[in-house]
Amino acid sequence: MSIEQGIVFAVLGITLAMFVWNRLRFDVVAMLALLAVAITGLVPTEELFAGFGHPAVITVAAVLVISQGLVNGGVVDNIARLLGKIGHRPTLQVLTLTSVVALCSGFINNVGALALLMPVAIWMSREAGRSPSLLLMPLAFGSLLGGTMTLIGTPPNIIIASYRESGTFGLFDFAPVGVAITLAGIAFITLIGWRFTPRREDNSAGSKLFSVGEYVTELRIPEDSPHAGGTLHSLITSAGDEPDLVVLALIRGEQRHAVPSTYKIMREGDVLLVEADTESLQTFLDKTGLKLAHQDMDSKEADGDSEGSSPEAATESAEPESKDDEKTASVRMEKGELHLVEAVIAPESSLVGQTANRLKLRERNQLNVVAVARLGYRLKRRIGDIRFNAGDILLVQGFEDSLAGTLAELGCLPLAERGLRLGSPRKTAMASGIFFASIVAIVAGLLSAPVALVAGAVAMVLVKLISAAEAYKSIDWSVIVLLAAMIPVGQAMETTGGAGLIAAQMLALGENLSVVSVLVMILVGTTLLSNVVNNAAAAIVVAPIALSLANELQIPSDAVLMAVAVGASCAFMTPIGHQSNALVMEPGGYEFGDYWRLGLPLTAIVTVVAVPVIMLVWT
């Protein structure tokens, strides 16, 4: 082993370890790896940042923009709308959802397809009185399977195409293998696999995770209150750190101030619409001297009784005594055009690691975080001090016309409360036309995939299906940086001879292995790696090794590249293997160990189906 080979192996080993450790963002780790090969001289300076102009990177960015354009045009939402008519039978729901998400994932970003259909799956589960855990894992796995069908379905396919020695793969060159494993995977999940998903019936089956109506209460600032003339912030802080309470609205006469600023000046007679559990509410009343609104509006005698009542009595009165009370509270919020929605924090959200207080979501975004749930249970700590994790479910309140945009900006995906954003027929036709024109240009050989897809993305901006600003926001820049940084690192392993050295060692260990055995070894090895690191990174690391092994064994290079592509895309056994798996973890109430129950047999089926098809088509 040469010094250069030792350095590149050390860099890759440390990089993979840091990916698994998961304490730093994967794009930051990739940039550190790029700097390491630059400082050690493994990659010339003039080639160091060539990855940012690599056709694969440009293609991924263009696909993400086109995906958002299709969403804005209502193309996928029109498909999703039809799913509400399929009935409550679990087998039929699983079949329809996984089939639709797989079809969408073949042509748009698979995480985007999952994000669009996840609210539909949760709504269907609740309508049927079942836990969303039954549908969400099959839905996530369906999105991974569907991405294998086309060149643009998933970043690993685009990366693998760039390693082909005799020109890049075509748009549908992945279809024979991808369609075969997708059909086999959907059949298994529909007939048997969904029964392996865990049941989380006790958390949210047939109901919402957050029962807000039970805790919405009106409080009045009485006459001569020391808080009259002070700010809302001073009122809340005067209660100390014990009560956990959220102010949903301030009502002053006929005026309703939704999501009031904490610097709002309080007046005598103001009514605060608050959300709190009964214990926090009683503590707040005791420390601030505020009154329950319906008690304060009663006669002097009733008011006197209220002041002398026991904490238990006051706590009881804080909860709605009838459906009419709940309805009143709901109307108060709706009159201000407010909307309550559940949303899941995506892995790349700007909220991860931050708190609501630090981000000042109320002042900056006019967004109230009403409640937070983690691992299927509502957190009982002070909301403003909770440090958000990826996968947390938030119950948020905001203005209906801006709430969707605010959540998208913060990196949150709305769940069951979101209505479908159907575009006009004209926009739907326009989005579909541009997309299919790009596909035809690629298939007919008129334009290369990067050129055709970039042209499609630009066209969507020009016809105002997506604004320029939204186009930039739709690009997952962490993935772009990961790809751009890891491509030169992967090439360094090839140019130093490191990939050939590993291939030679593998050949020595199994020199009598058949072609089938080699393909199984490559596919399974890539799958195991992609379950613990980013799938695009797995493809970049394994592809040079697979090509070197193919050259040693005289196996067609296309065959081993297909094996790498399938293995990189089929990370079913852990929640960290793919963003789709991570996104459904909290809404489904899954634990880390739940994934392998369905993921392991599904991986076996994918391997059993993929290898013979690769042998038939590519050898």
C-alpha cells in the first residue's frame, strides 16, 4: 500500500465514521473530507471544486426545481385527491399509497413525493380509526423503491450514471431493474409486509395526537390588575418558570389580535385566549391574579366565590364544561382567520437544535408553537425552552394565508390538517407539458439530461409556475454540497489506486466466486453502507471499487454499476438511511428497531429479484 492510498483510506474511513456518528451535518463532513484530500495533495487545486459543476450535481438541482414546479401546478395533488375514495380496507390503502408514491418518485424527488402523500396517509388512517404507523412505513419504502425506476428518480442513479465508461445511462435504462424490484416490493408490502409494521394504537389511532380543545381557556385581566399597562411578556414572566402556557389570541372589545406580540400592552378587561394543561393554568392564575373570563363576567357574588374557591375547583372550571364551550373557543380563533396544524420537523429544518424562544417565532414569523410531541407522546416541558429535534411533531397556530409558506420556509411538513393545494387546470397542464417536453427531449436524444432538465426548470420559472426565489429554496443545498464535495474524494480513491487495491483484496478472498455472487456481494455491501450513511455518499464510495472489481473479473461494468445503484437506494433497515425513513419516524411513532422488521425481508426480496434481472439485461 502506498502513502497516497493509506491517506485516502484514512480520509474515507474517518468520513464514514463521522457520517455514522451523526454529530455534524453530512454536508459539513463532506467538505472536511474535501479539504483533507486537498491539503494532502491527493486532488490538484484546479480540480478540487470541479464537483460543483459536475453534470450529476446540476441534474440533481434541476430535478428538485422541476419537482417543486410540479407541486405548484397541482399535478401530484390532483393524484392525491383521488386517494380519499379508495375506502378503509388496509390492504387496498397500502397498495394504492405505495403504488402512487412509487410512480411519483420515479419522476420527482422521492422525499417531495412522500411529503405530498404523507398528510393523505395520516388522514386516511384517522378516518379508518387506525394508527398512521400502519401506512407510513410502507409509504416511505414505496418512495425509495420508485426512485430506482429512472435516471432522475434518486441522486444515486444520477451519480452512478456519471461513472459509466461508455457514455451516461439513459433516462429509462434503470427501468428494467427498477420496475422489477418496485413491483416485487409493492406486492410483498401489500400482501404480507404491512403486517410487520408496529402498532401504535394507544397514541393517536382515530384521533389527533394533540387534544387542544380540552385546554383552551379564556382569561380576563381584572380591574386594578397590576398587569394592566404592562406588556404580555412581563405578564408571562411574572408567573416564573413553572407554568407552561401559550397565548393564542388577545381579545379587546370587538377586536381580536391573533398571535399577539409579547410586547403588546395589556389593558383592564382584555381577554387572553390561552392553551395550557390544568396544573399550569392554576399556577398561572395563582401567580398573576388573572380570572377565568366566564367567572369574571358573573355577578359580584360569583366573582367572590371564585376568589375563595379551591385550586381544584378553579382547575375544573378551566376545562370546557360542554361542547358549547369548546365551540366558543374554536370560533374565537377562526374569526381571526387562524389555523391550527400539525407539522413534522424535517431533518434539514432550521429549527433543529433551536428553541422557540431563541428563534422568536412569534415575533418574526407570527407563529405560535402550541405543543410538541416526540416519539409519539406530547412533551410536558415549557414549550419555549424545548430544543427541537428532527422528526418532532409541532402543533402550531398561524394565519391561514401564510401558514403553509412559513412552515415551508422553516423546513416543516404539514400533516393531516393540510388541505390539498390544487392548482388551476391551466397551471396543471402547463407544468405537465414542460415536464414531459424535457423527458421527450432526453429520450429522443435531442438534449442531454442535464441540459433538458435545466431547460425545464428555467421554463417553469419563466411561466411563473415557480418564482426564482422559490426555485433556489427548493434546492436541497446540503445534498448539492455533499455530492460536489464527495465526487473529488471518490475520484481520489480511483486515481491513487485505492479502489483497485480493495478490489484485488476482494478478488483474493473470493477468486472462485461466480458473477451472481459478486453482484450479490456488491449490492448487499452497498445496501448495508447506505443504511448508515447518506445514499449518495455510499454510491460515490462503492462505485470505483465495483468498477475495479469488474475489470479484474471481466464482468460488464454496467452490471456492477446497476448493483451499486440498487443497493444505494434501498436503505430500508434504519431511520437514518434515507430522509424518507426519518420523516415518517415521529408521525408513525416508530422506534429505531422497528425498521428492520419490514426492511430486512424487503431487502432480501429486492436482492433476489434485482440480481437475476441485472444478469439478464446487463451481462
